Amino acid sequence: MSTGPAGDVFKALADPTRRAILDELADRDGQTLFELCTRLTMGHQLTSTRQAVSQHLDVLAAAGLVTTRRDGRYKFHHLNREPLRRLTHRWLQEEE
């Protein structure tokens, strides 16, 4: 049974490291993997390997929360807030 888009977002948000990654992208969008790893170590005292952070980014991308853009040999990660808007709209929409 598939959890669907909302389930993917909740699964992605369930992990504290992924929430820290989203916090960093909300603070400064368009970071490379190296930049994210550095900011996670300095700002959150997380010592995840680059491979682990990359896997977290893959989960966030699968949920639609992170998009990527390539520029030469660099890959930049961007926060996509739209899945969060859809979730909050789902329960915050007032009845008429």
C-alpha cells in the first residue's frame, strides 16, 4: 500500500536530520552537499557523512521537499515549500 504524497512528506519530516537539512535550506537556499554538511556540523553538531546526508536529500527530494539544479560540476539543493502548503491547507481551510 502506497502512502501517497502526504505520507511521503510526513515520512521525510519524521527524521530530525532531515528537518535540520530543511532548516538550513530555509535559512540559505541553494546549497551544495559540501555546504550542507558543513552547516549541519557547525550549526547542529551533526556529524553525518556526506553519503548519509545525500541519502537524506534523496528522501526529501522523493517527497518533493527538495529540488536540485546542476551548474557545471556542482549540484545545488533548494527547498520546495509547496508540499508543506498543501498539507497545511488540507487542515487549515475554513469550512464555509
